[in-house]
Amino acid sequence: MIDVLYFAWVRERIGLPRERVETGAETVADLVAELTAREERYAAAFQDLSALRVAIDQELTDFSAPLAGAREVAFFPPMTGG
């Protein structure tokens, strides 16, 4: 089991701030593929991965990162500063 967290418009499209997911995914990209196959709302949230950032256990990473040993994956839009 892994905790999946959604922030900002990702949370709005999926309709959940977080969920526990049973997954066999080996990478973040595999997890995204599993989630996208679930329902249209996930497909809408993940349709443009270039508009998303991902963190594993609060460490910024990329979609090819392995999930082995991960407790938490978070998806969020890029941060903008000002």
C-alpha cells in the first residue's frame, strides 16, 4: 500500500486530497498508468505529465523513479515564485 497525495488542480480534477492505493507499480510512471486506467477523472488529471511534478516521500523526483520502499507519492503542479 502506498499513500498518494494530490494538490491544487490535480486534487480538484480527481476529487480527493489523498488515498491509499494497492499497487504493483515499479515506477511513478507505472503508478500513473494504473491510476489513469481507473476512471476518466484520473485520465483528466494526468493527461499532460509535463504540467505535473512528483515527489516520493517528500523528495522531488521524476516519473521514471522507482517506487520500491516508498510510503508516499505526491502529485502537484510546478511551483511558481514571485
